Amino acid sequence: MSALQAIKRFRIRELGVTALPSTALVKQAPKSKLNPSSASSSRNKVPVASIENPFIPKLNPKTGRWAPPRYSLRRQALLVKKARESGTLALLPPGPKISVLEIAAASRHGIVPRPSFSEKSQSAAAPWTRPVEWTGEVKEKKVLGAEVGNRLYAGKKRMFKGHKWQRIAEKREKRRALLMRSMPKRVREFKQYYKRRRPNPLKPPRTAKNAKLPF
């Protein structure tokens, strides 16, 4: 199944009977209270269907319990992927996998023709591409660092602690440089100490209480 066909099936399934053109969705005022300008604007008005958002949970007012969304996160991600491929991102409702801002940006740059305000274009446009008002509040989770593209260390006081050898590497380098700076002198003093301690290597060494290595 192509990406565009999947989005079309989703829209037809959700719109149902409202996918067919109907003028009953637009509330028109009595003719006696309309002036010619308002009458012409009402004739050019595109009917907007109000449908519950299938991407978000729904609260049952009778039982007070939440019903899960009709589409799982996996199916939502798959629909968003197909909508990006076919350029029909503006036809999907907002949800956890797609924000309102993304849909608004896609509606301005989408390749699917949006219904215009003329009856001619309205009749020519596909019924499943009609504008829809998705009901329900979408609570977007604010992710720190998402706007700059770095979510790993956003909101943290320090970076990843790293391995222990990485944390003490700088301190060890300083100490090593300090020891290497005076190493010739230390080697010379050690050799002199060795000669004083064992003037004759064949004899057992004399023990010293404060003897220690120079490193």
C-alpha cells in the first residue's frame, strides 16, 4: 500500500459519513437576516466537520475513566511516517507523535491541494481532504533541548561523568609532568644513595629505617 493510500484510508475511516460533501454541516442564518454580502460569504464557506481526535485519550463523563486512543503510538508513528513521504502531514490530527506546529507548517507547504472557498473547487476537491476540526486537548510534552537539537545533556548541571581514568587523566598528567621535570636529579640521588648503602654489592645490604623509593 502506498503512503498516500494509507492516509486516504485513515481519513475516510475517521470522517465516515462526513467524508461525503454535505451542506448540513454549515449553520446558515435565515434569509431575511442576511444582507447580500453576508449571503455570498455564507455560500462560499467550506463546511468543517468536528471529529474527536483518535490520537489522544478520551474521558468518559459518565464513568470518569479514560479510554485509550484508538491508534497506538506505533500506528501513529507509522501514519506520520507515511504522511511525511506523501506530503499529507496537514491531514493528520495532532498527537504525541506530531505537534500542532508541525501540522501548521505542513499545511502551508503541503503538496495536497486544500479546498478553496469557491464552490467549484469545493466540488472538485476530494472529500477526504476536506478541513476537519479535531476536538480534544493535546498536551504536548516539553522536551528540554529539543529546540537546539541536543536533548541528552539539556537541563543537567554537568556532562556525563565519564570513566574514572578519564576524570583523573588531567590530574595524572600534571603530576607526571612535575615528576619528569626533576627526574634526572632524582635518578642521580637514588644512585648515590644506592652506592652509599651497598658499597660492596657482594655483601648483604645495610638496612635503613627511612629508606624509600624516589617515585
